[in-house]
Amino acid sequence: MSTDKVAENTDAPAATTPPSPLARAGGLAVTAARRLPVTAVSVAVLLVTGVVFESLWRHATQARWFEGVAYGLPALEDGRWWTLGAGPWFGLTPLQHLSLIVLVGLGIGVGEWRLGPLRTLVAAVGGQLLGVLGAFAVIVPGDAVGWAWATELSVVLDVGCSTAVVAVLAAATATLVSPWRLRARAILYGYVIVSFLFVGSLADLTHLIAFVVFLLVGERFFARGERGLRPRTRRETRLVVSAGMWFIAAVHVVVYFIPSDGPLGPTEADDVSLAGMLVSVVVAALTAELLRRGYRVAWAVALIYAVFTTVSTFVVTGLVVAADFRSLGAVTLGTGLLWAGEAVLLIAGRNAFGVHLRRRITGSTVHRDDVVDRVRALIRRYGGSTMSWMITWQPMNYFFGPAGDDSAGVVGYRMHVGTVIGLADPVAEPGDRERLLAEFVDFAESQAAVPCLFSVSGETAGIMRGKGWRALQIAEDTLMDLPGLEFAGKKWQKIRTAMNKAQKNGTTYISGLLRDQPAEILTQVREISEQWVGEKELPEMGFTLGTVEEALDDDVRIALAVDAEGVVQAALSWLPVYRGGPEGGVRGWTLDLMRKRNGPGANNMVEFLIARSALEYKEEGADFLSLSGAPLAHSGDDDNADMALLDRGLDLLGQALEPYYGFRSLHHFKAKFNPRIDPVYLCFRDEADLPRIGLAIGRAYLPGATTRQLAALARSGSSDTIDV
């Protein structure tokens, strides 16, 4: 045989047999055990105890060893302290033992994946111990004062480690980003509070204690960037509050048909008829829908009822504990504590509910329900500035005129701290604008309010200067002229690089209406936006800064960058700028929402989307794109000494907000597109109005900011770059 043949045979790969399904499963189990050692050990111990002590096929309470491992107040009083460590590894019934294995594998596994082995071990052990010992701290004094529920629990022995799972999951929620952290916490809260109120077993009490303690522990020690227990966006606030109402409605149904006995007494309510229960559910469901839509009147009604029910609950609870008062049932007692939680959410999220059932309109015969459609029609008829479409956002009030003729034009305004803030240029025929502005000022002064005009063009500023008003530049509108636009030459090198990179990576450009996109695309856009807001220490801003809800408008266009795997990496929304007059149509588009996903896949995607949008709108015949003015940021210096006070105040506010929202960094980013600059102004009567105007503008942008958050502004520094 030749040496070549020998070498050929020697080098030939040996035939391999694919691993069996059992081998593959074993490999996955080994990998999971290495990655999640606490979970693996816990599941293994539960399997061993289930087999050795036969608790996987027989009831533990029937075994002779049960009292030697079960924890409870009797065990602690008899000196069996080791049961705190032995009891968690058993289930009361075979089904419970099996469910514990599954619960630990999933719950502890998810927690360990988020927290790591050491933190998971601390949360599991600490949660189990604190939950059980904390329950004893409730049961002992409760039994001493004759609380029937506490007396029943004082003789109970229990086993199981579900409390450890609840503690780990509660702590792990601190590592999530918006909106998932709030949703996960809401689910856990719903489970532990309802179980406690309407079942009230020893396990339910330990779950509640462990959840509260390790929710706070996780927030304090395990959070990775985003902090806080409150909803971070107006939409998230509305959804959570609305879900709370639906949750309470569902509880009414459950406790009516499936009564039980909880810490506040029996949950059946003999004094509540089926018809009464159904009416309560219908009212709660209707209120929930109105809350989801952000109606102020629904918020007020829900808050009044929630506070009334909560106060009544505390009074009756005191009677139950102290005077052996017999409860009227969960409909009046147990759900009262749920209403307490709902009241907290309503108060904390009060600024998310600004939509009026009857909007404030002055000088018009238009029906209040149709006023926004009328405003849209006027903008299409007369045109407007790059920010005019923002007056269609809610909450917004409207002044029509002159002389009550709504066809003559409209001014959109907001009212805060006794200041009427007219937003953007008046929407009217050029010849009617001065008279419309004069009547708007008269209207504001008739309300004993301070009038001002915010984010207006040089044309409107000139009109008001002619009336003796002051005009202060507060921002710069950055405009890209589209006719003749070509991304050629050295000054467009960065933009061409972004477009080439997107093409090379297989990124798809999608344009159109956001509401027409598939559900999975819309879900991703919401997720990106809510994560962006969740990373900020301040709540979601408003006024001239839109959200996904505003992007769902039928007149608003969106631009999406979707990678080869179907993941949305970045999203923009464009507001229409109508031409008005006999020609009509859209003459330009204003950039509003601008969001991108975290990670390298989204790098340069915003530049890509702006460039592709510019080319698309150029082909459609638009004259310009407005990259919008960065609020509270401008590049020029105002030499007018009379303006120095507000100018300095806005500049300081802009610097304070910079680390959170990057206004000045955003301004520098837009310079990549070589725009021309158009000043944006604030108009006011005299310097004496400036303190109130400044406060009103701050409140308009940050209606939900707390005192602590506003105090953080004073301590914040500044940033020079924005990662887009």
C-alpha cells in the first residue's frame, strides 16, 4: 500500500453517531446546572426528599416524621428551631411537592438567571426565614388580642419553600427594565395580596411579608440602573390603574361565587345581591376603560371612591381586631385594601389623567366632542408652523376667534399656575392672526391669568413685539431643505456611512402609519420607548414632546429600522406641516418621537432613518424636514439685558435636564445633517411675569415630577454627548 493511500485513510474522519435525545437532554441539564447552581441543588434536594420520605406519593401530614420537620408557631414554642431549615424541602401533598419542584425550577431559575447565584441564595434563604419569622410576629400579638384568624394560624404547622420563590422573584424584578419591571411586580402584588386577603393561610402571610421586604431589598441593592417603584410613562400609569380596576371587579365576582375565610373574616357578603354585584362590576369596568383613556373625571370619581372605601376598611378592620366585630364580607373589607393600593396608584399617577370629557373651548360653537377634529381641519386649511400639529395633543384647551367665529382660526393653550401658555403660531389666515392673538390675550387677562406664547416663529414674535411685548429666543428649529438634497461630499460622509452600514447589515426601512403595522412591530416600538423612559430618573416629559400614543395618529408618519431578524432597532415619528391655502397638502415634516434600542445593533440607525425619510419625502414633493428644536437649548447669545433673568433660568433648567434627556447633546447631534437654523421664541408682556411663566413651563413639561426628582435637578451636572 502506498504512503499516499495510508495518509488518505489516516486523515479520513471517523464516522460519528449523532447523540441520542437522552444524551442531548443530559447535556442541557449539565449546562443548566453549571449556569444555575442554586436552582439545580434546590431541585435535586426536593427530588431526594420526595423519594426518600415518600412525599411524592403520600401525604406528608400522615407521616410520623411530619411534626419533626414542619415549621410553625407550635414548633418554635417546643424548641424545634431546625424546622425553619427542614420544612422548606417538603410538600403537604404529593401534588404540592411536585408543584414545588416545578416552581423552584422556574421561579428560582429565572431569579438566579437575573441575580446570579450568591444574590439568589441570599434572597431565597433570607426570604424564607424573614417570611416565616415575620408571620410569627403578626400571629402572636394577633392571637393575644383575640383575632380569630391569628388564633387559627397559631396552631398551624406547614412545609414548603414557595416563600423563598416569591422573595427571589420580588428581588429579581429590580433587574428588569421598563415596562417589564412594573408588570412583573404588578402580577406578584396581585397574587400575594389577593391570596392573603381572601385565603389567609400561613403561606399567604409569609408570601406577603417576603414580597414586601425583598421588593425593597432588590430595589435598594440589586437594581442595575433604573430605579423606582412607580410607573415611568403616562401610558404605563393608565394601564396599571385601569388593570387595578379590572382586578377589583374580578375579585367581586370570585368572592361572590367562591366564598372563603380570610384575616378579615368570612368573604361571603350576605347583604350583596347578584344584581348588586353585577352593577358594581359594570361600573368598575366602565371606570377602568375611561381611566385607560386618561379621562380626568374618571380619575376623580375613582379616587373619591377609593379613599372612602379605604378609610371605611381601616375603621372596620379596627373593629374586627379589637372588638370581635363580625365582618360584612370581602366586598366591603378585603377589597377595601385593594382600593387602598388603587388609591396610591391614582394619587401617584394623577398627572397621567388630563383628558377632559368636555374640553375647554372659548369662542366657538363647535361641539366639544368634535373640537379636535375641527382643529385638525383648520390646520389643514390654513397651514401652520413646524409645531402646530402639537396643539392636537391632549390635554389641550382651545381659543377660537375672532368674535366667536371658529372658521377664523384657533390658538391651542395649556394653563398652569395661573399662566395661559399659547403653544405654537396661531392657526388662521395671515390677515386674521394679529386680531386672533389680541383676542386671545384679552381672554387670558379676563381670567386673571398671565398670558404668554411659547415656541412661536419669528413672524409671531414680530407681531407681539409690535404690541410692546418681549420676545426671547428659547430654541432653534433645525431645518433640512429637501429640493436638491444629495448626500454627496465630505460634509455628508457620516450620513453615507450610516446608510451603507444599514444596507450591509440587511436593515429594512419601513415607513407609513404606526397603527397599520403588525402587532409585534407596535409592541416592540412601545417596548423601546418605555425602556428609554425607564432609564431616566425623571418621569416622562410632555407638552412639546410626544409619545407612542401621539405617533398612532392617522396624520403622523413613522420610520422604522428593522434588522434581518425582524427586531426593531430604532423608530422615528414625523408630524405633518400643512401648506394651507388653495394648494393644500403637506409642505414638510417635523421630527417628534426618536427612540432606539440599547446595544450595538442600533448604532447609527437614527441617522439612517432620518436620511431615508428625507429622500422619501423629497420624492413626495415636501419642501423641508424639521429636526425640531431642542427644548431649552439654543446656540446663540441674547444681548438684551431685559431677557437675562428667564434666559439664565431656562439655561440652568436645560443644563439640569441634560443628563436625563440630552437636549443640548441632541442639538449637537442634529448638526450632522447640516441644517439651516430658524429661531423659536417665547413671547411675554413684561419681566414681572417671568417667574410665574418659568414655573408654568416647567410644570407643563414635567407635570408628574416629584419634589425629590425636582431636587435632583439642582444636583445634576451636564453631558456633552448623546449616543445615537
